[in-house]
Amino acid sequence: MIVAVTGGKGGVGKSTVALNLAHELDGVVVDGDLTTADLPRGGSGPDLHDVLADRADPLEAVDRHGPVRLLPCGRTLSGARAADLSMFPLVVRRLEREYGRVVIDCPAGLARDVGRQLASAHVAVLVTTPTEPALADAVRTRRVALDLETPVAAVALNRTAGAVTDGVTERIERTVSAPVLSLEERSVIADAQRQGRPIAAVAPDCPAVDAVCTLARRLERCRTHRDDRIDAHD
């Protein structure tokens, strides 16, 4: 299963959701932002820039950052320019064969690299905050995902202040046609992200841990349904 974590607008928490989801799924998270990577750098080995420039094997570039497997991305402009995005689908499929579950931390915006990554995924998770600009970008990203035939499995409504009103949740579910999971804004989530660690490793009692677990279970059900459809056509 390959999951694209996307949303359009920057700063809504895509990297936080991607890192925690990969941890919960026991998969590998790919930092797919070729120009402004936000996940931990990893060790001194090769990164996604090297892989997409055919200088390293994808499995060679996977590193451990605490309890999470990570394919980090380089930070140089020259590395981004040398990267061949046409290789991206082959890279994530190779990782899927090895690890079973791959989570792509997509870059912000709707540039060509976002489209390539969305097209490489089996399902997408939209991440947004309850602000009008973020919601509008999420809707636009959903249209791109559907054009690429990548279904949206869920929406992670991030940085909510207390309980989200039913009206906001229902509006998003009606517009996006996918269930919404809320993650309240808490300082421990920001602390975990600064450390590059999953929330469960820093504050296991945080309600966000349960929200990520619920999201992971939904994605696993999507995977089961997809596998059942494939078996039915064999």
C-alpha cells in the first residue's frame, strides 16, 4: 500500500501526519519535498535526491530515525535539479515490495512533483487546518487526486482548537466525500515534530495518537478492499 499525504497548502501539518502514520503502519515514510524537505535528514548516507539521480538504490537510502523508517530528502538545489521525477513511481513501488507500506510526504502546492507523487499512490490522505485558505487548497488537491485516479481515503483536520463543530466536519465530509479525523492543537505534537519523532514515542497518552491509529485502520481497510478487488479479477 502506498499512501500520499497531501493537502496543497504549506504549513498545515502534512509532515507530522506522514511521520506518525508511517510509524503506526510500521512502514517507511518518504520525504518527497525535493526543494524544501521537512522530515529529519537521516544519517550520512544517500537520500532521495541521490536515488532519483540514479546514484543510489532506494533500499540503500532508507534510514532509521528513532522508531521510524525514513527515506530522507536532500537539501540542495543542485540535488533537486538532478532528480528525475519519472523514477519516483519505481522507487516507491520498490519500497512497497520491501516494506509493505509506504507513506509519501508530498510537497505543498500543485506543481508537477505533487502530481507525480499522487499518481504513484494507491490512496491519498488530505491534511488541512480549519481555515478557509487551507480548506480551499485541500479541495483543489482533491480534484487533482481524482483526476489522477487516486482516491481520497480520509481528511486529517489538523490544529483544531478544542472540539470541532459538527458543521465544519460535515461541510468537509460533504465536499470531499471522505471521513474527517480531527487532531487538536497541542504543544506535545509540536515538540514531537521538532524532535522528528512520532507522537506515540513522546506523549503516548495524547489524543492525537488515537486519531492516527484510527486513520491507519481505515487505510488498512482500503488496502483489504483493493486486494479483494484484484483477487476477484484474477
